[in-house]
Amino acid sequence: MKDHLIRTFVWTARDNQDPDKFVFSRKDSRKALARSLICDEQTPSDVQREKFRIFMSLACPSFRIPSCSTVNRDCYELFEEEKTKLKSILCNKRVSLSVDAWTSEQETTYLCVKAHFLDSKWKLQKNVLEFCPISDHSAGAIGKAVEKCLLDWGIDKIFAITVEDSQSNDVAIHNLKTRFSNSENSLLGGKYLHLRYIDNVIKIMASDSLQEIGESVARIREMVHSIVLSPARLIKFKECVELEKIGNKRMLCMDVPTNWISTFFMLDTAQKLQKAFEKFQESDPHCKSETRGAGMPNRDDWQKVEWFIQILRHLYGLTLHLSCSRHVTTNTIFARLFEVHHLLSEWQDSTEMGISSMARRLREKYTNYWGKYKEMNLVIYLALILDPRYKLEILESLPSELHLTPEMGEIAREAAFTLFDEYKRLYVPEKSSSSEKEPESGVRSFRSDFEKYMIQKKREEALAAFADGKSDLETYLDEPTEQDWDYFDVLGWWKGNNHRFPILSNMARDLLVVPVSRAALESKFSRAGYIRDSFSGKGSKMLQVLLSTKSWLLPPHSSSCVEDDVQNLEEAERI
């Protein structure tokens, strides 16, 4: 049992109370227990653990441990209570959705629907709306479940729905687009409604890179496996590492050929231990005979791997960046992909070991991923424009570097103004409101009056610009780009300037939160497998309760989320 569960259970009922006046409440204690179980992703059966029961009998003898059925009921009541609160927040709010299906080991297919939006304080929120069983992965089953979820939550304002790249998902989203296109809340008839996860594209890019050096990878993989699977050889290899005085702390690891990230780790570690491999090959005459399938890696193999690890490192850094749960990432994808394009451009000028021809082939493939701008969703380009560090400059000045046509900048500009006109139809400046709450009394009242004066002044300036025929978007694009590149807070910038750009800020709120990675959903599926296997019972409804309610209960910047994001960002920066 996690420490957090015990701490929360024992002390929640006493928060903000005078210890001398504390009165034990069985109802509050049961509610605190349900909250603790959900936040720590524990199952109702965990309350029956012997050590926990002994601890509670000593810490709070007045509290009788409830049965699993009672805990289930308490969790469900908390679920309904928090769902009502979230429904009121989502009322009349435009959201983006991430949708994905998962099949458990028991061959039950589940659909997860997650809402992404900004709250009144411009904090990113990601809440699970639905985690339900569906019949299969067909378009009908997916579309019906998503539509039922939206009707249940009363959501009719959607910016984008991000799904896996598959034919059934394409059909499901097409049907949903037809369903919502006639709504007055639809943006351009659902033009940007359908978006595919970037993860798939990254996977394809990495796989193509590995295929270019497939024989070299196979030889290194077989060598690594022959060492790792033999305790005697592994000891001898470690001796070679010490003899060569290699300071690398990471040791050899085997990969899963279908998982490019595991192959990247294997190659990256092996390449750093190249001298130890060469020493080992000299000292072990039987090693060559046992790697006859692919052969022994040679210097050309190591050189190719050293080159291509650079691409894989960029792609892995992008994957880490997209995995951040509490930071918007849609506006930064383009800049990170530029690093890969720029690297391939440099390689095309090389004459070493056919690197130039391989780089040319990879660039042609990357063009197929990103060059078909007329067929793809322009969300990542529009989000780039709404990043004050980039705006239109990168699209207008670097099309050749990015292997795009020179008209890309103009296409993105036209799309931005068309979408802005749609937002101008839906929103008016007078409806822009401050994210700050009204103060109650004292000094805060005076300060708030001053803040309201400044807000009104900025709003009047914005309205004056409209009177002069200059829109939010034109004013924004005419201003110089921001030069602060170190951990730039794009949401903080828009929060501070939303009164200068009353319409454009609404557009930024919706665009910047569009999900582009399925990492958050994959973590939910992983936890679902654990939870389902950890307790007996019907399970499906309790999975929904446990997985959904946690995202509603935890604050937007809980410590675990912040630590994970900081770790991911720092590792991505090092890469």
C-alpha cells in the first residue's frame, strides 16, 4: 500500500480543523479512503490487505474497514460527484479529443476518450471522459462510442479529434464530421477535425532509417545477444570494457526488433562500447562461429551506426518531448523535425560510405510524410504561427531547407486568416473575460480595480485596432518575434496578452492544446491492464471509475506529473 493512501486516509478528515475540536466522521473517512485508492490507482480489494487492516486498527480504532462492495460503491459515488463538476466546466467550452482503442489479455476491446482544454487560468487539462468496452475496432463501434460519449457529456464544440492512422478510424471520424458539420459551433465544417497521431510518423521515420543500415544492425544485434545470453561471455566482455578504460556506465541490452526505441538503446550503448567489442572479438575465437547468421560487425558497420544514431537520437528526443503530459507540444513539432531535415541535408554533401545516397533516399521518404501539405491537416503549421517565437518567419524563409515548396508560407498564412475569420464570427471582443476571480475585500480590491482598469484599457486599444481595419492576427504578425528561447511558456505569453488579442487568444486556446501523441493514452492502457488483473468482479465500470476519476481529482500540476515532464524535457534537451 502506498504511503500516500495511508496519509490521505488518516488526515483528510482533519484538514483545516482544530485538533482539539476534531470529531471522527465515518462518512468522511470512507470518502477519503475512496479518494486515496483512486489517486494511487489502487483497487478496492487493497483495503482488505492484512497489514493495512492492522495499521488502521491501531491508528484509528473507531473506523471499521468497509467491504470491497462498499468501497466500490463509494468510488462510484465519488465518480458521479466529480463528473458533475467537470461537466459544468466543459459546458460551452471547445475541446480537442484523443481517441484510441486497446485490447486486453482477456480479448476485451476498450475505447478511451480523453478531452484536452485550457482552464480559466490557462492551465492545460487532460481528462478521461470515457473508458468503455466496445465490440471491436470497426468504424461503427468506434464512431458510435465516441458519439455516445459526447452526447453524455453535452459536448458539441470540438476543434480536433486525434486518432491512430487506420482505415476504420478514418471512416469513424468522417462520420462524426458529417454529424457535427451542420452545427453552428462547427469550425469551417469540421475542416481540422481529423488529426492523426505523430507517433506513427516518427515510428515510420525511425524504421526507414534502420532499414537503410539493416545488415549492420543485424550483425551488432546478433553479437550483443551472443554476449548477453552467456554469463561467461558477459563477464569476459566486462573485463574488456575495463581494459579499454571505457567510462560508459550503461551495459549491453538486448532489443525488441519491432520496437525501434529499444533498438536505438541497444545501438547507442553498443556503439559507445565499440572498442570493447573489438577487444572481445580478438579474445574469443569461438564468437565468430556462433554469429554465422549475420556475421561479425566490422568497422564500416560501426561507422554507419554512429551516423544513423544521430537521426534516431533526434527522433527519440521528439518522442520524449511529445510524452510531456502538462506542456503543450503542438507548436514545437515543426522545429524538432527541422533538426532531422537539416541533418540529412548535411549528409547529402558527404562522400563517406554511401551516406549521401542514403540521406537522399531518406529525404525523399520524409517528403512523402510532410510534403503533401495539401492533403494533410495544417494544425501543426497553424500552431507554429501562434508561437510568438516563430510566427510565419520559419515557413516563409526556410521552405527549401525543410523540403517544402516556396508557397507553403502563403498557404499557412491563408489558412490562419481563414480560421481567424471563423473565430471572429463566433467570438466578439466584449466577451473576452479575465481569468482572475473577483477579490473579496481589502488591498486585493484596490489591486483588482487597477488590474481591471488596465484590462479595459487594453480591450479599448484592441477595439480601436478593429475600427482602423486591423485585425488581431494582423497586429500579432506585424510585431517582432519573441527572442526568449529558454523554456518559453507559450501559454503564459497568451495569458498575458489575451486582452490585446481578444479573438486570436481564443483561437490560440483551442489550437495549442490539440493532442498529437498517444503516449498519455498508452499509460492509461498500461494501468488498465494492471487494475483489471488485480481484482475480481465485473471490472468494466470500475475501470472507468478508477481511470477517469484520478484525472479529475488530481490538480493540473501534481508533483508526479511535473517531475515526469521535467525529466522528459531535460533528457530531450540533452539529446
